[in-house]
Amino acid sequence: MEGSIANALFEAWTVQQQYNTTDKAILPAEFANIVLGVKIGGKGGLAEFNEDEALKQFAPLVTGKKLLKKKLIMIPHNIAKHYTLYVLNKYTNSIDILDSLNYRDGDGKTTWKTHHKDHPEWTKRMHALMKKHYSKAELRANGEPNWSRIAETPNRVCVPKQQGAQCGHFMVQFAKYWNGIDLIKDEEDFDQSIVDAE
């Protein structure tokens, strides 16, 4: 799924209020790649990080999102041609990772842990950018957690698994239905064939 399609769906849901947007901020699909330096395709990894340059990209992409007022900051993530949803979850002070790939059926070389090995570093980058973008008083007044510390122990959320190359579809569904504790839809709602038929 192309990032522009995901962004269009996120925008439509927000405008039409098809899901609870009062506690969610969904960042654009390209945010992790442009701002945090997550490499797309291949084996992924992280690019060199220039905080000042990243801050220039950060500001326009978060304007109007009210990140400090939201309980769930959702960051679509594309690495090694696979979409995943990362959530900075203020309800539970956790980094939630919603990943539809069934690593047990894979090649055995890529595991959940190896695929998500860079999350602590890019979470620290996100935290550093938030600290520069917002004042200390704003961060303190809104009870912003120390994401750098929390990043070391992510929450691997148990989610429905894709059949084939449906990771973009699943990532979008996770963003729509994750409430910080549970997915509020049944597993069949994640079936691509049912969605395509509607």
C-alpha cells in the first residue's frame, strides 16, 4: 500500500469522524522515513540523524495534530517493504507495536525482534524532536512521558496476521481500531477479501 493511499484514508476518517479521533494523532505514512530516518526497502535500518534538519521536517508534519493533547500518537512505519504501526501510548506509558507479519511462516532469518531492532533509537529521535519543538513547560503540563526510557521495553501487541502482502491494509485497520488497550473490531474485519468486496 502506498503511503499516499494510507494518508488519504487517515484524512477521510478524521474529516468524516468515522473513528474516535479525539484521543489519536495519526502522523503521515512518510513521517518515520522523512523525519526519523527510517530507511525504506531492502533491509531497512536508520539513516544518519541530523536533529536540526529533522526538526525542520517535523514541524510542518505535526502542525495541527495537537500531539501533546492526544493519548495515542500513531506512527506508520515502513521498513524492508513491510508496514507496521507504532503507537506512543500515553494511556499505558508504552510503545505499542502492531505488526501483522507472521514471522513463524517466514524464512527464519527475520524475526520480530530483528525487524524492530531500531525502534529504541528512532523513538529516542522522536522524543528529542518533541523536546525541541515544544517547551519544557508544555511537555510538563501535558504529562509527556520520557519516551526514550520507555522505548527499551516495547509492547508487542497480539494482532491478526496477514495472508500474503496485506501489511498496508492491516496497518491502516490497526490505526483505525486500536484504542490503546484493544483492537475494537473482530478479526474478520481485517480480511482483505471482505473489504475488497464491499
